[in-house]
Amino acid sequence: MAEKLALPLLLPNPPPPKPFFQDPQLQPPPSSQHQLQNPSNLILQNLLNQQTQLTKPTAAASTSTFNQSVAVENPSQPLIPRTRRRIGKHRDSNKGKPWSDHRLSPQGELALQTLIDPQFESGRIDQVLLALFNSHLNDNEEGAEFRSEALGFDFLGLVKGLGHYKKCDLALRVFEWIGIHGHSDILLSNSVVAVIITMLGKEGQVSTAASLLHRLHKDGFSLDVYAYTSLISAFANNGRYRDAVMVFKRMEEEGCRPTLITYNVILKVYGKMGMPWHKIMMVFENMKKSRVAPDAYTYNTLITCCRRGSLHEEAKEIFEEMKSVGCVPDKVTYNALLDVYGKSRRHEEALEVLYEMEMNGFSPSIVTYNSLISAYCRDGLLEKAMELKSGMMAKGIKPDVFTYTTLLSGFEKAGKDESARRVFDEMRAAGCKPNICTFNALIKMYGNRGKFSEMEKIFKMLTDSQCTPDIVTWNTLLAVFGQNGMDSEVSGVFKEMKRSGFVAERDTFNTLISAYSRCGSFDQAMAVYQRLLEAGVTPDLSTYNAVLAALARGGLWEQSEKVFAEMKDCRCKPNEQTYSSLLHAYANGKEIEKVHALAADIFSGVIEPHAVLLKTLVLVYSKSGLLDETEVSFSELKRRGCALDITTLNAMISIYGRRQMIAKANEIMTFMRESGFMPTLATYNSLMNMYCRSENYEKAEEILKELVGKGVKPDVISYNTVINGYCRNGRMRDASRVFMEMKESRVVPDVVTYNTFIANYAAAAMFVEAIDVVRYMIKNGCKPNENTFNSIVDSYCKLNRRDEAVVFVSNLRDLNPHISREEEVRLSERLRSE
């Protein structure tokens, strides 16, 4: 994909001299002067100051490699150990009972009790192990084989026992003792190797485990499938999925045939990596060709793999195959299938799975209900989600942190902030402690609304609750700052994320692509995509969608079509977000006929008419000013019973406002208030724009004051709209007053702000004032554009003062020493054409 995108996707803007991810040295913090000029940097600095108070993770113990093929942790970027508890998995094989291994001899049991004694001195380990070894010596040749076997069982049990009692270092020393004293031929077995590798993996010492296996292989020890599988599992359990795959391939190259457990682990790894479905199926087919019969765990893993790409058809096929070969679906199977249908926005099929699950004697659990609630929240069907919560409580199932967090996120996404806060309050009142996911959802809510002070409070609450920011926290901050067009903060967060020891994964890369494209830094977005490929990360559906969204913002519809075609060639199934980006690309590229063609496929059902696509049609038609098409799409959305959201409602207000259909816009506002939607900055900006073009233009400033009073920070568009309303009506003094308020609120005026003043002064023949504004904007670092000088030249000509226009153009270099020769020629030609 990179080769196809490299040239055609790059915009003409030159890339920055040193992209952030190519600079290993962290940049010094901004100066206080810079912070004053850029108040948003204070937000980032406050968050990072809180973060530095947290305990940072340490690097793994070793940086050895496994036969130069397994990557190790970078000491400068330590891997964060995953402390997430795995529900339903007991790492203790005795399930809380005292450890016992009935194959230990009395001498072996004595050695174990000696080693785990808190008073034991590690310097005596040689004495203890030698005594155990000597206790099995037998001069009788007939009993030699028995003694050797018993000795092997004792040392295996000893290593297992030390692992159970969390004496990993001692277990490793026992293992090393075997090699040092030359007893490998008697005591060293793949069973011992597998146990020690597994133990090291649980302790997070994966590189040590890889180094150990490499040393054994180099010394000629014949590793078996259990030893390899233990290392694959160790890498997988520590999130090092690419390393796990490399060991799997190495094992196959050595002629070691995978077992059922090996295949199950690697299939799960492929799912975690987001591998394309056809690659997952290749492993599955190879498994069957090798006559390794899949079990229920295999099929459950495959169904779970379908979730990321919303592959509901493929999940259904696996489910049917599972039943056809005699594997009985269990509760995990049904929950996984239900989750896939939920992610695919197939609510009816999800409910059918629930009914089948109950018919087969499996009672729905909290996991089941959480999957359904998540599915409804994802599509904005929040009332049904709340009904499900009530239903589960009626059955005696208490909502957990995942339930509340999912509902909170759903209300946030719909723009119903008050409802989101009520869910959070209910959660705390129920004694349910928020987790990192809850805090991430709240950070996203306040950040997307531009309420950075509240976001900082949540971040502080996070740290006070003994939660540690995770990869999702960092990705959320990246997305929030990207959403708000704060590209310097995006780079700052990413640098701090790396400094905190987090390694960028696929989701981080995808988030960065989206963040930079939202900031208008398209070249940076594509550079991140290139970096993703260089890191060996396989693009998935989310990656393609992030790239398509970046292209769409630039209206690069031709390149979007190429990516779309390549995506299908790579067997990556498009979803509603994919088609949504195509619609935006066509609309922003002024290819309205292509929008109509895609809309026809959506309305006819050729492309499944997801709510997301219908909402996108409302948005793109509204932006294009096509009232009839916007209303048709909005009606279709309501006819299908799709939940409305704040973005769709804002689109309707926007087009009604531009058409001066004030009554219609007020109808939408009434609906929003009655339905609990919280107006956003976009809502207020559309209303201000509507009024500033009407006779009641003063109301625009009233709305500006209203949003400030509600804690919503106005942006440059807000102030420009009010300024334009006053300028259009000749009230330049009021426009200047709003301009000063704008600067006092630390919103930086842009070229549109200045051009509004210049155009209106020039139209009123106030050329001295207009030229003063040009001087002021240049002095304050705002570069004039074509419209800046066009308005002055055109106004001179309209007032039959062409000679003065000629003088103005000839003296432009005195006004703007940096004006290009091309601009002077362009204005001269414009004069001649008048």
C-alpha cells in the first residue's frame, strides 16, 4: 500500500524538517513566553506534570535474542507489563489450594521446604541440591534407571514448586545448577524447560526466557514442541505478538509440528494482531491438514477474531462448522458470537443468539448483557441500552464498571453530557469504583467539548484513584488534541507517551493518522502511516479507514478510490466507516454526482443502509448546501428508527441557518432540548451564523455570551461570525469591541478576521482604516492572502478611483515587504481587467 500511496497522496506542503517520530531526543519544554502565546500548551503541561508523579515501569531484565530472530525490549522504551486480570483464568493450577506434587520423593519434598523457608540463605542452594542428587545415587546397576527417573521427577517438581511459591529466581538457579554441574543428560528435559520458560513469562522476563532457549538450542539441546509453545505463550501473554509469531515460524522451520495448544495460542495471537481474516484461516486450514483436530477453544478463538473486522458472516460460518464437527458451543461461544453481531451492528441477530443461548441452558451473564448494551450504545440506541440494564438488574445481575462505562461513553458520543454525568453519579452511588476505561471516557467527553479544565480534573481524579494511564489514555489524549486541531499538543503527548515506556501499537498509529489529518497536517498523517509499515504492523480495517478519512478531509477522492480498491484486494472487508469516508471524499472534492450514486446504492440496499451512512449523507448534503437531499436523508434516518446524534442535528441546524429558515432551526433546537442533547460549539456557531445574516443580527452576540456562560470556549469561527454580523451592518465600533474581547480570551484572530474588517472598511471608502488593518495583521504575524488585497483594489474600482488603486498596488511592497512578485503581477492584471 505504501508504494501506491507515497507520491499521489502527499500534498504540496513540504514536510517538517524532522518528523517527531524520527527524533530520538526529546525536545525541551516550551518556554514560559511560548506558553503565554499558546495557552493550550498549559493544558498539556498540567497533564504531563500529573503523569510524572506516577511510578514509571521498568525495562525487562534482559536484552538477549532468540537465535537473532526474536526482538527484545528496547531499554530506552521499556515494555509495560499487562496487569489486567484475565476473567475465568486461574494461573494457579491448584486454584488456591496448597501446592502439591505427589511425584516428589520425601527427599525432594524436604529440599522444596528448605528452599521456600523464609530463613533460607541463597548461598546454601548448592548444598541442598547436591544432597538431593546424592540421595538418589544407587550402586545397584539394576536400580540405576529407576533412580535416574525419580531424580528427574524431583528436579521437575522442585522447579514447579518454586514457581508456585513465586520463587522464580531460585527456580532459575536450580535450572542453572543442572547445567553447571554437568547433569543435563540426566535431569534436563523439555518438561523442565517448558516450566521454567512459562514461569519467566509470568514474571514478565520474556527476554530472559528467549535467551535461555537460544542458549539451549545453540548447545545442541533438542527442543520439542512444548518448549517452543511455552515461549510462544510467554510472548503472547506479555503482548509481544510479533515475537510470538516469529518463534512459531522458527519452530516450523525446525521441523517441530505444532500441537493443538500451539495452534490455539497462535490463532489468538493473530486475532490480537488484527491479522487479515484470510491469514487467520490459512493457519486454521494448516492445522486441519496436519490432522490436529480443533476443539471448542479453537472455534471460540476464531469467532472472537471476527470481532475486529465486524465479520459477522464469517463468524456465523465458524459457528455452524463448530456444531457440524461435534463441538458443543458453550457460554464463551455464545458470548463471542453475540459480541461479533453487536460490533457489526446486527442487533436482531445478537438477540437471536441470546435466545438460542438460553434455550440451550446457558443463563446470560454480565458479559452477555454488556455485549448487548455495547451494541446498542454503539448505534446510539440508548433507551434500549438502558432497558437492557434494567432487565439485567431485574434478573439479579448487578451492573459492573464495564456496564456503566459503556453507557457513559454512549451518552457522550450522542452529545448527551448531562445523561453521561448522571450515569457516572449512579455508578459511584452504587459503590462501583471507576476504572481506567471510565476515566478515559470522561477525558474524551470533556476534551471533545473543549472543556480542558474539566479534563484536567478528571486526569487528576484518575491519578488520585491509584489508576495508571494506559495506552488508551494516551490514544484518547492524542485523539482529543487532534479533534481540536492542536497539532503541537499531539506531538507532545506522543513524545511523553514514548518517554513513559509505551510502545506505539496499531491503534496508536491509527489515532495519530486521524489526529494529524484533523489538524490539517496531511503530510504528517501519511508519514505516520509510513512509520506503521516500517514497524512491521499490518494495516487493518481501522488503519485503512483512518487513511481514507485523512484523504476525505482533503477531498482527494481519486486517491480514496485507489485505497478502497486496494483494501478489497487485500481482502479487508469495507464497513460503514469506509463508505462514510468515501462520501466525505466525494463531497469535499465537489464530486456531487458520485455522492448521489453512492446514496442511491445506500437507499436501495445495495450497500447496507447503516445509520452511520444515513447520518453521513445528512452531513455531506448539508455541507454542500443541498437542502432537498439533506431533508430526504434526514427523513430516511428517522423512518428507519435510527437514533439521532448531535452531529446530525447540528447539520440540520446549519443548513436551515444558511437558508434563513429560522423556524425550522428552532424546531431542531427544541427537539434537542427535549431529548437531552447538549448543544456543542458547532451548534452555537451555526445559530450565530444564522442570526448574523438576519435583521436580528445582534442576537448572534447574545448567543456568544450564552455559550461562554455555559463554560463552552468560543473558537475563532464564533468571534468571526459575530464580527461579520456587525461589520455587514456598518457597526464597526461594535465589531472592534468584539475583536478586543476575542484577543483577551486568547483566541488568535486569523486571516478571515482581518479580511472581514478590511473588506467592510474598503466598501465604506475608509481606505486609510483598511490599510491600517493590513499593517496590524502583518505586524501580528498573520499573512495576507489574495482576498486581503482584492477587496481593497475592487472597492477603489467600484468607486471609480482607479488611479488610487494603481498607486496602492505600486506601493504594496512598502506595506508588505514579503509580498511575492507573482502577487504583484496578479493584482496588476486584475486592475487591467476592471
